[in-house]
Amino acid sequence: MSLAETRSWAESLGLPGYRGQQVFEGLYAPGTNRFADISVLPRELAERLDAEHRLIPGEESRRQESADGTVKSLLRMHDGKLVECVSIPTEDRHTICVSSQVGCAVGCTFCASGLNGVERDLTAGEIVYQILFHHRRRPVTNVVFMGSGEPLFNYDNVVKAIRVLAEPRGLGMGKRRFTVSTSGVPKRIRQLGVDEPQVTLAFSLHAADDETRSRIVPINRRWPLAEVMDAMDEYSAAVNRRMTLEYVLLAESNMTDAHADSLAAVAQKYRAHVNLIPFNPVFETTHQRPETEAVNAFAARVAAQGVNITVRGQRGADIDAACGQLRRREMSQG
Ligand code: SF4
């Protein structure tokens, strides 16, 4: 709930609105798991609220910690659904990669999240909880919607979660610290540019020709590249920022010279920045991680055509860090 909604919720229980504000502020304080942990609430009231309402929507069911500091948590929501979120610390940042749905309907061939389709959307509260969960170990500086789910298929809850996290009386995060990554939903891309122009939107391209992309990212058959790039172009103009294209490097699928040249052509046309992400192997897919030399050669060929490019370093290589892996492991073990 937003601060205003929390105040109205308190009033709907016959309480003064400021009690709602106390709950809102208390929720974001360290160590709050129940209403009874919010010390400004009278004990009797806190007990009543704990008996009737759930303050936190889930709990950690499993955790994997990488030697590089990356922590992947599997959160079990109140209805038993499992959701992954990953904490990625560096010296000056603490980035959380969050999920927006349970499973995913897009079905990218390199991703474990889409193997069983989508089960349900996450609520705004369940999205906020993923950040809050890791925030308690170390303050979160950045949030990326790159976990399970297509965030623009759960548009209202994703936007609401960002607004709640930006509330000054909560975590007070700047909206520029959020990145939403989409497989390409043209109508929603345009809408985000209008509704939340400070949020960064990255497009998961993965192949710059329709034939290859339709094979890897099946949603491309519904919204082909030209349509999505048009929407991204409009979005970039509306928010006055350079477009970001994400490109997962899959050995033997999207790394030929022709693929590099089409990527360079698209990036140049739209003056986009390109993030190359060497594939992190997922069990149950046939894709392979590319050799470092192949990654470097691909990046060099694209960069030589005047494209601004970054090769993302791998984090969490010793845990099930790729999207959807830990959840599937837990499900398969019952
Ligand atoms: S990569 Fe993203 S959009 Fe594609 S199936 Fe996985 S979660 Fe869905």
C-alpha cells in the first residue's frame, strides 16, 4: 500500500489516519516483521492487527550464497508460490534483481522461468517485499526488474511497487534507481514513458533480426522487432534518454558475424547502448555458454561499427544465479 492507502486502511478500521502512517513508517524500519515490532503502536492495537492481518507477505524458503557476495533467495509467498530475488553487492552499490510474476508467459528458450508458463502476477506488496527482505542486510541502492516474469504484463503492480519504494516516509528510493527490463510490449513501453519517465527501461533484444529473435524470444511473433523498436524510439524521445538494448550471448544461436552486424545496425540507427550478457547455463536448456574469445570477438565487431557497448561480468557463477533456476530446483525436490 502507498502511504495514502495505509492511512485510509487505518481509517477503515475505525483508527485515526496517523496510525496508518505509523504502520507505513514502521514497516520500513529494520527488524519489523509483525505489527508488535512497531513500538509506537499501543500493545493492544498491535496484537489485534497481528491477529487480523499479515504485515509481511512471505518468508525465505531457501538461500544460496556465492563466493563473490551474490545472494539468491527463494521466497515462499503466503499461498506457497515460490519467487526468486537476487542481491548483487558491489563496493558502492547494492542492487536487487526482482521478479514480477510467478513463472513467465514469454518462454525465452534460454530461461528456466518460462519453462512452465506463468502462474500468477505478484502483487505490489510481494514485489516490495523482495527489496525490503535484502534491504535489511544492507541498504538497497538499485532495483532491476530482471527476475522471473515480464514486468510489463504486470504493469500496474510494478509501477505501484516503484511508487511505494519511492515514498519519502518509506525507503525513499530515487526513481532513477529502477530499471525495468522488457521482452517487448509496445503499448506498455509507451505508457511507461508517460507514467514514470524517470525509470529506466531496457529492451531485451537478444537478436536483431526477426527470424533469429522469434526462435529465441517467442513473443517476437506477436510483436515483431520493427513494432517494438518504434515504441522504444518513442519512449527514448519522451524521456530524453539513450535506449538500452540487452543481448544475451548464446553460443551457436545469435553470435555469427551476421548477427553482430545486424545488432550494430539497429544500435546505430537508434543510437542505443548495448549490454552484452554471456549466457549463464541453465539445466534443461540446450544453450551453451560462449567461450570468452567468442564473446570478445563479437563485442569487438559490434564496437568497431561505432556502437557503445558493455560486456556484463558474470556474478553468482557458483550458485543457481540464472533466472528461474533455484525455483525449479526447489519445485523438483518438492
Ligand atoms: S528471460 Fe524474462 S521474459 Fe524471457 S522467459 Fe525468462 S523471465 Fe520471461
